[in-house]
Amino acid sequence: MGSPAPQPSPSECPLCCGTGWKAVEVPGKAKRVARCDCRNEARAERLLNAARIPSRYEHCTLADFATDFSGAHRSLAAARLAAGRFVEEYPIEKTGLLVIGPVGTGKTHLAVGIIQELVRSKGVPCRFCDYRELLKEIQNSYNPTVQTTELEILRPIFEAEVLVMDELGAVKPSEWVWDTVSHILNSRYNERKTTIITTNFPNLGPGEMQSGRTSHAEASRNAARGETLGDRITERMRSRLHEMCRVVQMDGVDFRQKVQSANFR
């Protein structure tokens, strides 16, 4: 009699007994082995931890976006479809996304949902960074008491296979800010890295909003600010983004305010 099959310990996967490989039945052929789902799930969790998604957004998925946002405005449903198509086509199509819209329309939710899908369905290493926090980290690295360098901060940003840069343009522009943004975007452009950008600023060049080239609704939303994406990152970098990304426009009311209003009724 043959020896009995090994029994998994309580902490081991019952499919692979901790080996990482499971037997697969192939009709008409001998059994084969394949990577066990437990290892794929463990790798996905490692990649998600490495992606540095803020805890506030860890729950965000494309499925949830369809439930929470898509019914609010036609453009949000179109944005969800564009995100799903992006995941399906990656890495055959590596052009990034430039996600534009007012505050509270779900831009960050959509971008994090893309990361979740890429990691879980395709095992793609991704990285999330908040534009404002990134610039603060770089500035802090100039302090001689801080034990980190600008290069150490930027290396994972340069090397990420897919980078989400959230809230581009949210920092008041200066020569240093423009130079830093240019350095990051040009580096990823030259290395053909995929970048997903979110921004609240209209996709126009410097001064174009004042010239009447926006819709009435868009002009109203940005009247207090009076600035465009070109104003915040320079027209040269806005043009570069158009080479790197497909534009996804999102409109609608502020979802967070909508939820708060509903809770107080």
C-alpha cells in the first residue's frame, strides 16, 4: 500500500499543504501542477501593501465605484467603463489616464480601484502617491537632520510599473514645484512607465479659463480659484501629460457632501 497523502496542518492551505503548488486535473492526460491560489493571494497582499494605498481608500474597488458613483452622472459611468477597459488592455496598451473632475466625484476611488484590479487580476506592481505629500517628503529630505535623500524618495516613484499620482496641481506653483513635477513626469515618460493622474483643475492652458474657453458649469466651479491645470504645472507639462495619458472627464456633485446631507435628513 502506498503512503497516505500528507495532511495539512491547521495553518497550511488544504489545497497545496503549504507547498505552493496544487494538482490540476486535465481530462485525458496525467495530472499537472499549477501555482496554488493561496500563493497568488499572498503575493497580491504583498503588492497591495507595497502600493501604499492610504487606509481611507483601502476599501475602494471598481465594483464599489459602479454602485456608489456611476448613477449620479453620465460621465461617471463612462469613467468606470474607461477604467475597466484600461485594466483589460494592460499591459498590451500602456497609455495612462488623466482623470479630471471637481472635488468629490470619485477620482481617487476610481484610481485606487484600478490599482486593486491590476494587482489582484494581473499581479502588476503599482504605487499610489499623494502629490502634496510627495512634495513635502522631498522638501523634508533637504533638512540635514533627516536620514533620507531626495533620490531615495523619488526612486520608487520613478520605478513603479504603474503609478497613481493623486491631486496633481494641488500645491501652489513655484519654480521648484514646476521643476520637480517636470523631473517626475519626464522620467516616467522617457522610461515608458504607465502613469494615472487625478486632478481637480480644468484641462486648459494658462489663462484659458478667463478667455471664455470653458463651459458655464466648469467656469462656475472654478471661479473662486480661477486657475487651470496649465497654470498649476505649466503648459509644457500639460502637453506632456496628453502624450502619456488618455483624458477621462468626470462631472457631478460632490459625493461626500451628498452623503452628509442625506445623513442629516
